[in-house]
Amino acid sequence: MIDISNIVEGWYNTINKAGLSLDKQRIAEDRIKTCEECEYMRIGVFYTDCALCGCKLPQKTYSYKKSNVCPENKWKE
């Protein structure tokens, strides 16, 4: 089941990166790098998403709730 709060948090943090701690920015950057190397990342004309969960990238990488995980468990944090 999709947790809408993860989506809202990810979009908000993507827009408001300057308000994030350096630790959270680093976590998101590490996640994005992992996604960029993943075979399930799809790059479209208007969006980039995960082929497994359908989440938009990089927005998914900016949600820090414990319920927000990589479907392949590739994220370290």
C-alpha cells in the first residue's frame, strides 16, 4: 500500500533542499547514486521513476520515513 505521507515528504524536501540537514542531503545523494546504477531506474521524457515501485525519482530519495525503502533493499540508510 502506498503511504501518501512519504510522497508528500519527498516532494517537499526535493523543493526545500536548503532546509535539510547536511546528513539528510547526503543520504538523499547516496540514494540517488544507487538508483542511477540500478537496472530498474526508468528515465522518461518528463519524469524518472523506479520500475518496481513506480515512485518518482529523485522525490522518493528525499523521504526519510522508515516505511520508505528501496524495493530491492539497495539503500544503505
